[in-house]
Amino acid sequence: MAPSRPNRPRAASSFRYVPHVHKRDQDVHIDMQYAKHKVHDPLDPLEFASEPWKHCENHTNCYLGLRFDRRDEFKEELKKMDDEFKRQLQVADHKGPDDNDVGEFQHMLKEMRESNKGKKLERVIHEEERIKQTRVNFASYPGKRQMMERLKAAKVAWKEEVKEKREEYVKRVKKQQQVGQQPKYPKRWCRDQKLDLELLERVKDWNVEDELEDDTIKPKPETEYGFKACAIYFKKSDDGWQPDTHNHPKFKDGKFPNQKISVHDLIQPSSDAYTNPLSEPCGEDRLRYFHFPSNNMRWIEEAMARYYDEDSGNHSDTQVPSKKSSKAEKLLSREYWRGQLHGGAGIAGNSIAGPLPYLHWETNSRRAKMAQVIKEVTKELQAEEAQEEKRSTTTIPREETQEKPERGCLLWRKDRRAEEKLKKEIEADDKGDQTGTEKKGMFDVATKWKSAKNGKNLVRKKRCKLGTYLLALAQVADAMDYEADERLLRENLHGNPPLHIRRTLDQSYFLTLEDTSVRDKDQVVYRETREGRSFHTRNTRVVMVDQLWLWILDGNTIITSFPRRWGRNKPDPSGVHKSLRERLESTPEEEIQSVYDLALIIIDQCSRVFFDRTKPLDQRPEVMDLFASAIGTVTEHTTIAYESFWRNMEIRSMKIAQNGTNGSAKHSYLDINPGGTLLRESQDVAEELQIMLKIYNQQLHVVRDFRKILGHMNGESKNETDEVRTLIKLLRQNPSLAGDRSKTTLHQEVALPVPESTIQEANDLLELIRNRKSEIQDLEEAALQRTQQLQGLLSLKQQQASIIEAKAALARADESVKQGRAIMAFTIVTIFFLPLGFIAAFFGMNNEQINQSSWMTLNQQMKWMFSVSTAVIVVSISIAFSPWTRATLTAFVKIPIIFVLEYTGLRALWKYYIVGHGYFEEKNRERIDWIHGHRKRKEGKEAAAKKKAMEEYESVVGKDQRATFKLVDSFLHGEKEAKETKAKQRVSGKRPSLNFVNVGRRLGSGALKEEREDIEKGHTTIVEDEG
């Protein structure tokens, strides 16, 4: 619903807002995202809901998040707050400072005036007007009016549906309340229906028709597409350069480092009423930095002309620099800039220029939209050029005017009736769908056909009206987000000079490829961030290659240009320039000693996008971790593939050793498809890492050239090493070490154009880039190792397949020799008996001419013989060599037979009761192995019998030995133990059992009984003697 417009009254409504008293037992959702978050004293949600203007962090965002019926109240409260702040400011100004606090008082007043606390209502109204103007501007652009019309139609359809079904909803809610039944909402909703009737009552007074647009608001397209440049100023201090907020009438509200100015104002020439910030004189005590949010060469040319206070000039590639050329033309010529876009830093007069490629990222949806716009613009340009060529020619060949037919997707069907039918079904399903205005191509046909083949319903479920409205709303919001970037791309892509667009990894490396969309969707980051594989976001992302354009125009001015991500993307913690501003805000003064230190910080911030792990993730992919994860996955699958291969090889060798043949073995483990897929993925990983290495090699080249330029400014020669530079620095600081006694020995600091700390920072940055490069190189080496391992695995499979094929060929050759010998024997026999058989059969026939048989003559027999033979030969040869004959037999013989077998159940009986030859071969092989193992089984039985007899013998001998040891022990012990033993025997009433005790060599029950009696007698005699 559009916001209220102060210029024209809203339609009268019977509904009036009544503040709802929220009770703590009611489960009502309160949006707290705009509330002030306090750690020690948390804010009560009910308090925020009742008075949001007192407890919100940003009044503008909170106002836009409110319902329309509460916005007027919010504005009234903001007006009271602004009036109260202005009254306090007037009172403080009228009261004046104390005698001792004049400075603090003036500083307090300055902060109060710059804080914009008294402009809350003004900022809200300004934001409302901006939103209305943005909507009108967006609808005025080509192709956007239809999108807005679809949004309005979807909104009206949704409202009509709700009003039509309102009574049904009310009845359903009341019925559920009477029964006491609660609807089955998801658990995460945690809601009831206490306020549903109240909401449905409000729907009763809805106005279905959307409000008319305000005709007083006219389209006002923003100059330079609304882009804003960033201006950062520093001022000289005792320790270095400290932040400074510059005062300029065109700078937007903001402080260091967030001061911004529109690109249009920054490239406009100065006049009596306006002074361009680039044309302002900059003293030695100030340092300034301007940044453009896109690599638009036209902006840079205009900015350079404003800096040197010159006209725009001629910057074409055909222009040769001369003495008459302006400073801007010389600085941007091919010698110093246009010819250096592929890497390297150059110096032109007092200025240093250098383009630096670096890695960034983008969501795949935005990348696809950008690619689509580029294709459309290029296609339009080609069409215009073709029209101009046609105008210059008199005749046009007919073939060129004919459009190419659309390529079918159902290529296996010769007729296109199925495709046309599916197209009609798609159009019927999409009828009435306000958002489905895209042209339906053969991809949809293929999807429908695949669903039909899988038994799915071809009719798609209709979208609900609310879903259609929300989808259209999301499409409009997304289009409005990147509308400025889209217009910039459309109008400057093929301009003079052209816009330097963002490129994917493959586009930056394969410059001659016309379309890299397939390769872009095969990126490692794209695969690893797809839905279901990424934990913190659902947006699929790709790696992009951007360029930093940097100019150091003098000792106090820097101009840079590099693109942002497509769209406004607020907030975007991973934005390069946002991260740079945050870094400059926290940078100590002594870290920036010159303009070259600031340039090194900018270069480092662009180079560290994927290596700065201190930033919040948001949507930024952890590229190094994703590549390491992809390599780890390939490594694991490679290990599994090797283990599977060697295990199958071992199993195969065991089967060959047992069966002595490999004719029936399966060779599925030799399939190269899994290994080939892994090899392709490993090569993709290695290739992308090589492209990234190339980017960092170019960064090293640029920073190394920049370091050399700084050294030359300090008087260093080209071939000086770091040790020589350190020695020269020491000699400059202490001339006495060189033997010059005339110089004072006091420490004197030698003034150099570039501070030594800046030289050291450049060396440190070189080391950082080398470390980042080495990290990528380690991943590349790991990927290449996996590639080599997979290539070795595929080579092993190929060699094993060759060995199997060679063995099979030898077996077939032996079999062919055997068959040849058998055929030779049959041939010899046939040659010998064929004439004899023919003669015997011919003269043995019964006919009138041979044996005066009256039933048939020789001529009649000859006719029958040759006619029947000829027919059989012709049919046999036609079946063997004619496909038409085989097809006819299939249609008239095979199909009826199969039909009868299938529907009578004979085929099932055949499969169940009658087994194929493979089963019999396997059983026969098992029987043969069982027969061959007769001797082994007999030997095994004998060995088992011997082992069992030995175990029984050892058991008996062991028991005899234990009994003997017990008897000896009883003889050797004293009286006490004997008496105790006798007492125990009396108590138990049993004697010690001596069964199976063997003393001597006699065996058997009689011998055991005699031995037991002798032992008892001896034991009794010993006891009596001792007594």
C-alpha cells in the first residue's frame, strides 16, 4: 500500500485506529528490529509497541515499518520531539557559556547543530518524498511500467479474493472457537486466533481498487543514475595525518569517513555559484581521497579534467600525445594508462597510475541478470548495425530474412505434435497468472515431458493470489534495487569510452569466449554454496574479478575507482569501500605518514577480500575454506575409488585361482565414469586456483612496480637490494661511519621525499600478497596431486581392461583353433560322403524310369526337389540378411506368441520353473569342484578323527596324573591333615572317589577297582602306624 501523500487527501475510510492494549498473556508478534538494544536494561516489547518513537534507533526506518494507520500519530510525536530539541537549543544559546567553559560550550553547540536531532520529521518527510519519486521514476523507465501494472493487478486480485472469502473465514474461526479446536499452525509460529476476528472486521472496509497515482509528481531521472562518490579528508598533525570532516555545500550529511557527493556534482565544471571539490586548492596540510563506485572511464576523464581545471579533451585511442595535449590527456593516454590495464604501475610527471585486479564475489541471481542485460544490449547493437547494412544494400537474400526454426527439445520424436500439445498445456496453465509473462521455451516443454514420462500430472497447481502478489512485489523490489546499475550498464556498455564491467573468473581468463554462463555455474564456489550445502545463507554465489583504478595525482590527492556489487545492497559488511572506511576510521594517526601510505592501505584492502576473516560473513563466501572442502571431498572419494579397485582386483584373483576361468566375471569396477567425474571436478578446482594465482601475480607485479617508483623517488637505483638500501640509510644517518670527519657526529634525520616507514609498509604489503599467493598455491598443488592420482587410477583401470581383453582374446583364439579343426574334420567327411550320398539317394528313388514304379516320374521328382529346396534356401537367406523379413516375422509371429505367453501365464511359469543355462553352468561347476575335492575331504576327515582321539587320550592321561599327584600328596602330609580328611569322610558319609584313577598300565573297570582297594588298605595301615 502506498504511503500517505501530504499533497492530496486520502480516501475517506470508516475505520479509525484504536490503540490495542497488549496483554502479557496474548501471543502478539512485536517487531523489535528497530528498537534500541540495551545490554543491562532490556527494553520491554510492550513498551516499544505502545510508544515506538521514544525507543527506536532510527526514526525513518521505524516509521516505514509501521502500519499506515499509526503513521500520522508517529509524525505528530516526531514534531513534538523536534520542537522540544529546538527549544533546548535556543535556551542553551540564550543562556550562554560560563566564564571558564567557553570552548566546551561552543563545541557542545556545534555538536548539537550537526547532530540533526531536530530534523527527525524533516528526514521522514524527505524519505517519503524520495520513495514516491523513486516509484514514479522507476515506472517511467522502458519495460518497468508493465512490471508495476502486474504488481497492481496482483494486489487487486488478492484483495478481491480476501473480500469474497471473508465470511467463510469468519464462520470457520467462530466454529473452531465454539468447538474449542485450534488450527494446526507450525510450532515456530506460536500463535492463536484471538485477534483474527478483529483483523477480518478490518478487511470488511477494504477498498479493492488501488489508489490513483499522484499526477503532480513527474518523472525526474537522477543525473548519472543517482551514483554518489565518496570524499575522505585528512589534516596534518604532529604524529601524521588525522581524520577531518570537510565542509562543502554539496557534501551530504555525514562525517569522516562517510561524506558523500553525487557523481554529477563531482564531475561538473566549476562556476561562479559552484566550486568543484576537485578544483579546490589543497594545501600541504591537507590530504584528500575521492572514490567513484564504478569503473566508468567517462567519469574518470571528466574528474581528471576538473582536477587540472581543463576542458574534457580528446581521449580516443587514436589520439597521439603531443606538447599541445592537456595534462589529463597525457595522464590517460595509452602510454601511461590505457595500455597498462592488464597490470603494472606507471608514472607520468608527478602522478602515479596503476590498475590492480582483485577478487570479489556476487550472488548468482545478480550475475545472471547482469549477463542478461549485456546480451540484450549487445543484441540491440547488432540489430542496429544489421539495419544500417541493409539500408546500404539494394537487395536482400531471402535466406537471410527467414528466421531460424526453434530447436525442438524432444529430439527422439520425429513429429512435433507432442511438443505443440505440451506448449498448449503450458499456456493453459499460465492463463490468468499475472507474473508469468516470460516466453515459454522448450525448457518448459522438456520439463513437462519428463514429468509425463514419470507418471506425474501435467497440470500445475495454481498459485494463490497472495503468493502471486508477494512474488510480484519481490520482483519489483529486486528490480528497483539494481535499477541504477542496469541503466548504467545499458547506456555505457558500448559507449565511447566503454564501461569496464565486472567479470567472472572464466570471463577474466578466457577473454575470447562469447558465453561463459555454463562455466560460471560450474565454479567451485557456486557448487559449494547451493541450497542445502551452505549453512548461513541460501544465496548461491560466484567469484568475480574486479579492478582497482588508482591515481596519485600529487602529494595530497588520490582518486580511485572500483565497482560495487550489483544493486544498493544495504547493508553490505563485505563491501570493499565500506570495509576501507571502517579501517580508516580506526587507523591511528601515525600509520598514515604520506599519501603513499593511504594508497598502500587501499591496495591492501582490495587484495584481502577473501583473506580477511575478521569481517562478519553476512553473505560473503569463505572462498579458501570452500576450496579446501572441495579438495577434501575429492581426496576422500579418490581414496574410496582406490580401495574399491584393489578390493575388486583381490576378489577377482581369488575367483580365478579357484575356478581357473574368468569368462563369467563381471567388470563393473572398471567403469571410468565415477573416476572421470572426480577427475573433471579436480581439474576444475585446479584451473580456478590457477586463475586466482594469475590475479595475485598481477597484484605482485603492480605493488612491486609501485615499490620501485617509491624507491626511485628516494634516489634508489634499480639493482639495489634490501641489504644495500639498509646500509645506505645507515650511512646517511651516521656520516662518520664512512670516514667523513668533517660532518657532525650528532644524529641528523635526512629528509626524503618518501618516508622510510612508507617503504617498509610497501615491503610488508609485498610479503602479505606473497603469503596469500602461497596459500592459494598450496591448494593448487593439493588439487594437482589429486588429479595425478585420479589419472593414475584411470590408467590402472585401462591397463587392467587391456589385460582382461588380451586374456579373452587368447581364449577366443584357442577356441577358434579347436573349432577350426572340428570344421576341417567335418569338411573332409562331407567331401567324402556327399557324392556317395547323392548318387545313392538319386538312384535309390522309386520312379518309372529307374524301377518301373507307377506313382511318379523322374521329371516330377526333380521339379519337387528343386522347387522345395529353392524356397527353403530363399527364405533362410532372406531371414539371415534382410531386416524387412525379420521385422515382418516379428510383427506376425513373435508379437502374437509373446502376447499369448504373457497373458496366459506361461512366461511366468517358464521363468519360475525353468532355469537358464547360467544357473546350470554354476551348479555344474560346483559339482565338479565337489568331485575334485574328494581327496581333500577324506584327508580332512582322517585328520579330524586323529585330533579327536588325541584330545580324548590327553584328557584321560591328565585325570590320571591329577589323581596320582593327589595320592602322593596324601602320603607326604602329616597326621593332622589325615585326621581332618577322615573326619570329613565321616561327616559326609562318603569315601573319596577314585574312579578313573590309573596307577600302572592296566586299564579297565576291574583294574581300577583292585587299585582302589589296594590304595585304601595302604592308607588305613599308614594311619594305624602313625596312631
